[in-house]
Amino acid sequence: MRRSKIKYLSTGNEACGEGALRAGCRFYAGYPITPQNELTAYMSRRMEEENGTFIQAESELAAINMVFGASVAGARAMTSSSSPGISLKQEGISYIAGAELPAVIVNIMRGGPGLGNIAASQSDYFQATKGGGHGDYRSIVLAPATVQEMFDFTYDAFSLADKYRNPVMILADGMLGQMMEPLAFDDNIKPSGIIPKPWALTGAEGREPLSAKSLRLGSGKNSLERHNEWLQEKYKNIERSEIKTELYKTDDAAKIIVAYGSPGRIGRSCVDTMRDDGDAIGLVRLKTLWPFPYAEIRKLAERGCEFLVVEMSAGQMVEDVRLAVQDDNKVSFYGRMGGGIPEEEVIIKKLKNRG
Amino acid sequence: MGKTYTRPNSMKDVLTHYCPGCGHGMVHRIICEVIDELDVRETTIAVAPVGCAVLAYDYWNFDTTEAAHGRTPAVATGIKRIHPDKLVFTYQGDGDLAAIGTAETIHAGNRGENISIIFVNNGVYGMTGGQMAPTTILGQITATSPYSRRSEKEGFPLKIMEMMAVLPGVTYLERTMLTSPKEVIKTKKAIKRSFKRQLDKKGFSMVEILSPCPTYWGLSPLESIKRIENEVVATYPVGVIKEDK
Amino acid sequence: MGKKKYKLKIDRERCKGCLFCAEACPLKALSISDDVNGRGLKYVVLSSPEKCTKCGLCVVMCPDCAIEIVEEE
């Protein structure tokens, strides 16, 4: 088969949407909120072209619950929003996790808390990786850092969601959502990871009726405790198999920048600049935030590396890095809050000053 | 022609947890009779509420999903858009439909989603201990209106069906009650009409059913159905509110 | 010409004693027993079976599918 590669300039938001469509997503519900409006508008146009369903829902609450419905009916379904809207979706995400449904949720983060501003931020890391919604559950969290990755990670998200029957979140920021970069993919690409869904509600023809629920009032093997034990087992499986990290020039690095998303790009640039200067600097760029690469970071710590965690927040991921490194003297942090962008010069200065 | 009557096939052979004289048992049974008569058990997907009927999937012999409180019409929207030829209905109480779920109810109707909503109105929040509902009538004492519902402090009973009637996407609305065999049969006819309209792709419909809650009305089952006849129906008159062709 | 005969069957374990059936019966053939079922609820019995015409109004009112009309063997 002749590969027909498409390449065009795209915003991150629209690349995310196209990745979803190419993964076979045929249901999207969303609500306008800056800085992800390009994604909602893109889906309103493209979904119709693909004979899928686009609904501009009455609220982010309604949208996540429409995704619950489409998913329980067996479809690949997605919603998107930005920080305050993702707060509204937390109940729905908890229900989706509890009922073990696949779903993809995109958060194009903006400054908070509250209404905040519409600039890029990473202050929803805790919300995404530590729950956000109630109960003992986890969302798989993917962190793209380029427009291409907005497409690729979203495309992969649907296979992951189906495989594990779990919510998958694409955690990006407003810069990634709105910047334009080249996007390339094969026009003939087909959805991957399509598996049967015997649990989907399609009408009880030729089988026993099914019920979908997260409520577990029973006892013994029907108890909520037992259900949670299974969920924890599932999460351990995901931790064993799905961690993805980019290690950039870490083999001989004495000091390592740890970042994801836009700061990951800035970090890479810092590494290149400092290497030109002869400094042994490396970058750990996380692609999955949950599951988190504790082991990989610990291995680097055991070698004696020092870490500078860079985030667009008051410092959220840094706590997981500290957990991995187990030596607070080796971990420092540089962050900008409320929509500020970390500066290369500041990062370089901090790395040089650390001795 | 047989005169036999047995439990409908779409109703599982289990005992329910509902209180003696609760309307849920009657509405469940009627829905199951209609589904049997329309022969759509295998192509029905229902959405259960949060409320006393949260366990409805334990009683119904067809595919059923839970939904977060009030989001039931949104979940039903997702299902119906994926399976437009299946019978998709929601089953909701007064909190689910007219409090936390008001936006979802109105917008599903406004979009003209081709679904059926069965609204069981008993004027209280039963599952959580008898608190005031949007449909609690003036003067009614509940766990959170211990001085009775007073319009100046607690507002008025919400007549959501009448509100929905102005939406062009809403094509059939009928209110019924469970107070006598005649009214129960009318309720069944209304539910059947709603389901048939959906199968004929005639758009959004809702049936509101005035239902007894003996436990939280502090009345016997028989006194409860008298109360619907003597008090509730004055605020919530029964009949067809809207029916498009 | 054998006419089919029907009878009322009340499942006492399903019955919760709400008395909707007794109230609906035009001939007052149903009433509450003094006995309780496995759930501790008094259940309804066909106290005057000779009055029962199998009209089915009791069945229409029952919230628990406790009353059935079946063919008499």
C-alpha cells in the first residue's frame, strides 16, 4: 500500500482533534472555554464529515456524562476543556473510572485557581494525577510537548483507554494548544487497538442483560472493597507496562532538568545551550505523568545526579520527583505561576549556581 | 383470549427493596409490561437515576446503566446518538430531574433528543431521608422544611413539565398518577405512547407520574394515594400537557 | 365446550401489605392476614374467594407483582 503522508501546519488543539478522529473517535461533547476553543470548533466541523456525533453540551458536566453514555454504548468518545471546566468534570471522571469505561479527556491547562487567566499553566498536575475526583482511582495521564505529540498521544490514548477500560487524560497547556507547528501522519492510518467490548450496552439480544455501574453495595466478592482491589491491581499493571519517558543526554549528566509539556521544550533548549558550553546537563522529559517514572529517576539519583524540576506551577510534579530521589538536597525547583513561562536564562543560571 | 396475568418477562424474578406502597414498584412493572408488549426487551437500554430507584438495574431484565445524579438525560443522549434505533429511556425522580439535573433535562428536550423520560414525582427525596424536593408542595413538611414549605423562604413547587412545553424540541408531555386502577392504566398508556413515539422517531417525550411515598409522607399507603387525589393533583394537574402530531 | 377456569395466586413473600389491591377490589374479596411473611410484613389473602371474578384490578395496582391470575389446573 502506498503511504500517503500528509504534512501541514496545525495548531496543537486541532492536531489533538485530528488524532482523535484518526483513532476512530466518533463521539465528542464539549463546551467552549479558552484556550481550547479551536479543538471544540474543529470537532464540530470534522465530526460531521466523519458521520460521527458532535454535541456542544450545556455545560462541562453534561459533556463528560454524555461521554459516559457514548462509552457505555461501546463508542470511542472524547471531551475536552480547560482547568475550570475540568474541575466540573471530576465527578464524571470518577464515575467513568469506577464503572471501568474507556474515555479520553483533554485538559488544555490555563492559569488558576478559580477563573485565573487564559495563559498556559501546569497547575492541574495534582488534579490530573492524584485524583481530582473522589475515590481511589487513577487516570492515565499523557503529556505531549509538541503539536505532533498532540496528535500522536491523543491517537494512542484511545487504545490505552479501551485496553484498560479507564479514563485517559491528555494534559497539555494553552501554549501547546494554540501554537502552530508541522504535523505529519499517514492519511491511510486506521484506528489501532480495536478490541471487542462484551461489556458494552447494546441491547440484550442473544445474551443476558448487562448493567453498568460504579455503585457496589454488596458484600464479599460483590463488595466495593473487592472492586477497589481489582482497580488497584489494574493500576499496578498499567504502572508496569505504560510508563513513557524521554531521556535526553542523561547518560553522563551530572545535573538533570525534569519537566513535561512546554517546559520540557525549554529544558531541551537549555541542555543544548549548556552542552555547547561544556556542562554535563541532561533532561528527563515525562511523556506519562501517571504512571510516573519513579524507578528511572531513582536510578539517576543513585548515580549521584542532581535535579532541577521546572514547572509552570507552584511546584506539583516536584513532589513526585522528591519521592523518587529520596534526598531533598538533590532536588531543587523553579516554577512560574499564574501563566508565567519559565525562562531559559533563569534555568541556566540556577543550574550553574548549584556548584 | 387468555385472562392470565403474570409478572412481565422484562421484570426480574426478585424481591424489591421499595417500601410498601411505593410507586416505583408500580411504574417498574408498567414499564416492563409495555416493553414486553412492544417486544423490545432486547433492544432497550435504560438509564437509572440516583435516588430510591438507583438499583433499578437489579430489577429490569434489559441493559441498564447508572448515571451521576441529574446527568441521566446527558448519559441517555450519549447512548441514543450511538444507538439511534434502540429504545433509550431514563427513569428519574424529582431531585434527579428537577433539581441537580434541571439543565440536562431542559437541554435534552431543547435538542429534541429522541428519548423518553419517565419522571416519578413523589414530592420528596426518599433515598436520603425525606428532604424537600423542587416538587414538594406548599405547606408540606419535610426533613429540610420542618416549618413546612413557605413560598417566601423555600420558593414554589417547580412545574418542570409546563416549563418544558414551550420547547419546540419537546413533542409529547403527559402527567398521570397512580391513585386507582383507571389512573394506573392511563399511566401505562402514556408510557406506551412515549415509547412508541420514540420508536417512530417522533422526538423527545416525558411522562410525569404522581407517585406515593408513604414513608416520608408519614401516611399509610392507602392514605398516600388519597393525598395525591386530594392535595397533590391541585398543584400538579394530570392530563396531556403537549402532544405534537 | 370446556371453559377455562382461572384463579388468583398471591405470593405472600412478595406482598408488602400495602392494601392497594384490597382497596381496588370492587367486591372486597381481599384483606390483610394476621400472619407475617419472611420479611416481617403482613400479607394480603383472598379472604372471599367466592366473590372473586378475576377482573384483574388488584393486579393492576400491585407494586410488587405479588398477585397473578393463572389457569386453574
